[in-house]
Amino acid sequence: MDQSPLKSKSVEFDIFGYIHKTRQTYGIRAQDYMRYRRYCAHHLRNVRKATKLSQGSSTSYKPIVVTAEIVSEAKHIEILVLQTERAWAFAMDLRELHSRTEEPRQHYHLVRRLRSACKAGRYLADVAHAVCDLQTALAAWAYWLQMQSQLRFELEEWEAAMDSAVFSRVISEQLAVLGSSERYALCHAMIEELDPIVRLAAYQTGMNETNRSSALIPALASQWFESRMKSNAFRVEKHIPGYALITTSLETLMTDTSSEDTRGELVDAANANKLVWRGGVVVFTNKDIASLLKTAQGAVRDCSGSGDTQQSLVAVAAADPARLEPVISSFRRVRKAARQCYADGVSAAAKVGSSASDKLLSPYVAIQLYSTYMLHAALAAKSIGRAQALASNNDMTLDDLAPAFSKTSEPWMEDHTRSFGVGAKSMKGKAIRTTNTAGKKGKRARTLPEPTEIVILYDMAGKSMGRLKNTVGELLNRISPAVGRTVQAYSLIEEISAAEAYYACVRGYYAAALHAHAPHKKYVDALALLDHALNESIPKAQKLALAVSKSESESTAAAWEQTFVVTSSDLSQVKTRLEAATEKVRGLCAAAPEKGIAASRRQAARKSWYAEPGARPRMVPNAMTGSASDKSKASLPAYIPNLVDLSSPAFGVVPMKPLFYDLAAPSTDFNMDAIEEKAGKQTASSGSKLGSIIGSLWSTR
């Protein structure tokens, strides 16, 4: 047949998917080759009848060959596949019979059937090359090479069997990375069928024994292809007719689908799809996700800069929060696509059952982890950046404590109100009605003072970190240990927890400033918030930051990837500010006691526990605020002293009088008659039983 392809290549047929489905449905799963052979013969007759290519009737036979000129639909390719599968099923049935009887004639018949299958497979490949698309044609070539390797294996032609099996494996690997997750699993299922041939043929050809384990078969096949086939095409052409044509088609496919850095080379196409994160590289197969990742990372670079001018996401949000919106939307699309690919991979693994399907899932889990991390990092950075900008505008930064904690701290609370959505309360509880451009009254909107908004923004950042930590924990249960170690994923929980504790300290600082300002003057609550940040959040953050500092993620990550990286210097700075604020609030507590304390008790209040640090108990959240009404909730303190700890009761030794038990008392026989006689009682006479009964009744009356 003419090897030059036709101009029209409109026929597509999933050869691997069709073969796997029919084999698993009609007998191969139970190793019933006879049943599968009967199905192929019966279905072949039905397909020929449907396409009007029947070969005669019950009384006459007229062969009709499916040529490239008459192929116009997928059913014509199905006829050629069924002819090959019928011959292959017959050969496998004979091999099962020969393994039990070991008769030579059955082996000869087996070889003849395999030759027939190879002939039909080669004809299928030629027709597919002429009329089908490039991927279908290469799948047909790989299918024919698989049949060829089995034939050479039965004839004990080890070098030819190795050439056919390795070349079929190379083609299948290239096709696996160009399709869906199901295509990937199907191609690797076909590859796994060739592993026994590769292993035994490598042994017979004298290759290194250390490379013949099942785990190193891919490296063994790659070594054979590079050293024995690419460098000696003339020898391979004798074993694989059309080797040059297949290689040209494979290079054409790689030229059309590979990226610019791999264009024109016979390499793994998945190398173009990489995720470089936290010092590791994760390779995946889906090119749509690769495009979305490139777009998302480009959006990050556009807003944060590159090189020495890189900015963190927090700094970008502090300057203009709207610049992070493209980053957030881009990573949401990446996460959605990665979830879909993971679901497709799970479905493909359930259908095909290939061991390579599990390897396909972990990269998409890593992409979900990366996109979720960057998405929540952008959301948290947006809140933190806005909070820092508001703090800077109101002179409430951590570097300057005087405006926040002083008796003259009213100026930064005046004339700083902004609309913060429906349902929020202003400082004085007044509602503001807004109007739209048409002059109609809009929804009721309330305003918040900017210091209150700072606390709310840090609360939003903390909630985003908490959701991220939960999601990361779920994803770490799915990711494989190898991929997890590659991207240092197992230190993410500690890193996020350290950042959460750090920003909880910052949030406590601004919340304490809000409680201590002139309109409220809730100094005890402010002192409780500062105490909680100093004694609980800071030690927790220091412990977690120490564990994170041992990894290399801090030094290898870019500036826009370090949203949740907390250093020891950051914690030291916050601790110093919190200690200074605590001293100021203690002075305010001593100078101005809480509201409701009588004037006669002010002197005693100045000496109360909150003015003496050594006598202060530990502060705990007030449980009464959860059940109180909205009106009474505002008057209740947020934290109260923990005077009695009922969560962990202590047990001690209580002295008591010892108890003695006489173990010999049950077996001791006492002379009751003598005892009663000594007591002055008359012993019972030894009469008849009737007299005893009458006496006992008489005595009870």
C-alpha cells in the first residue's frame, strides 16, 4: 500500500479505549479468550452488515477488503480492529491450551494465529495512517508493534521482540501525555502488558542485571531506545518495517504539540508542563492547566514586579487592593481545572485500573495545593494590606504606640468613618441612608470607624488562614509522599499556623487599642487581649516559626510567595510592642478604674489584680456573651479572670482509717450452745422435728 498519507484525515477512532472496553466486558477479565473470540466474530459480522460490507451470505462467500479509499467513518476502522482482535484472541486461547498440554502442534497453530494478528494489525496501521488523524495513526502503529512483540517473543527472537516492545512503549508514552486522564491510564495499561516481554528480552540479550527489576523497566526501555535503536536505524528497520515512517510521524506529533523549548525533539512532552514551587518541580500532563498556571503566575508578576523590584502581596494590597483581583480570579480558575482533572483521574483509575493512574493523581493534588495556597494568600494579603493602609493613615502602626494607647487618643477616632456594607454598626449606632445616581433611596448602610475596620480586616485574614489550613490538611491526605516531599508540602501547616498566630497577635494589639480608646475606656478588656497575645499567641508563633525556619522554603520562595512566612525578627518586634502596650494599659487601669466602681472604692480598685502584674490570674473568654442578648452583650467584658479551673480537676491522697477484713471468719466453727448458755439462754432440746416446728411457732406468738 502507498505509505504517503491522504490529504483528508477526518476519521477519528479511540483504538486503545475500544480495545480495553471490549476486552474487559467480554471475557478477558476472567481469562476467557474463547468467549472474547466468539464476541469478536459475532460483532464483526454485525458491523459489516451495518456498513453494507457483508462478505456474502450463508451459501456463498465473497471477500470484501476494507481499503483506505472506502473508509469514511469510524465503523470501517472498527472492522479492522475486530479482525485483529479475533485472531489475537484465538492465539491467546491456544497459548492457554498449550500451557496445559505442551503439544508442539498447538504452539505452531499459536504462531500462525499471531502472524495473522500481526498481518491484520499492520494493515490497520497502514489504513489509519492514510485516512485517520495523527494520534489515531500512531495508536494503530503502537497496537501493531504490541502484536509484533508477542509474535517475536513466542519465536524467541529476543532482539526483535525488544525492539518492537520498546518502540510501542515510546509511542504510547507520547500519546499518554497528549490526551485526557483516561487516555493516560489506557496508554499505560497497554504499556504494562509489555513489561514482561521487556524484562525477559533484556535478560536474554545480556543487558545489565541491575536494570531488570520491575521498578526500573522504564529506564531500561529508555536506555535500549537511546543506545540500540536511535543510533542504528538500519538494524531496526529489519525488525520493524516502516520504522522511519513511524519515527517521522512521531516527530511531527511532537512538533505540533510540544512547547518551544522541546520543539523537534523526541522527548517527554510532559516536560513542558511543570509546576515549580518551594524548590521542587511537579510534572503533569494537562496543557490547559499549564496555560492557566502561566496566566495566573503572569498576573502575579504584573502586580508584584520582577527581579529586585519584587513586592509582597501585602505591599501590593496596601497600595491598591484592586490589583489583586486578577490574581484571585486566575488562581480560582486553576483550582477549578485541577479539581476537574483530579476527578477525571479518579474515574479513569476506576475504569482502567492501571498502576500509572495513581501517579497521575498526585500532580493534580499538588496543583490544587498550590492554587489554593496562592488564592488564600491573595485574599489574606488583601485584608492585611488594607488594614495596614488604614493603620498608617490613622498613625496606628506598630512602630508608634503613642496615638493608640494614651489619654489623648481621641483624634484618631474622629472623622474617620467609611461605608462597610449593610448590617454593620457605626461607633454611635446611627444608620446612614445612601442614594444612588437616579435619586432613589438605596439599602440601609452603616459606617464603621477605621480602627474598628482594622480589627475586622485582621479577623477576615485569620478566617482565610483557617480555611486554608483545613484545605491543606485534606489535600495532604491525598498527595503521594514523593510529591509531598518534592514541594515541601508537609511544612505548610506549621507555616500557616505560625502566620495565623502572628496576625492574631497583631489583631489583639489593635483590638486592645480599640477597647482602650476614649469613648469606651474598657482597660481591663484591653489588658486581657494583650495578655492573651503575649502569653499564648506569641509562644505558639515562636515555636511554629522555629519549625518552619528549618526548611528551605523561606530562602527559595519568591517575594509574592512569602505571605505566610513569619520570621523571628517579626515576632520579636510584635512582642516588644505588646509588652510596651501592656505597661501603658496597666497604668491606665490604675489611673482610671472601670465604670461602675463607686468613688469610695477607687483607692482599693487601684490596688486590684489588674494593676499588679504578679497577682493577675489568667484571662479566658467570657462564656456569658454567647447566651446574652444583643443589648446586654455590649456591657459584658470579652475576657474574665480564670479564678477556678474546672477543666482539669486534680486528685490528691485523703487520709482515712484503715479497714481490716478477717479472711478466716467464714471457715470458723463457733459453739453457739455454749455461747448462749453463758449468755443465760436455754438451749433448744433435741426433740423431734414436729416438736421443733411447734416450739418455733409457739415462740413467735
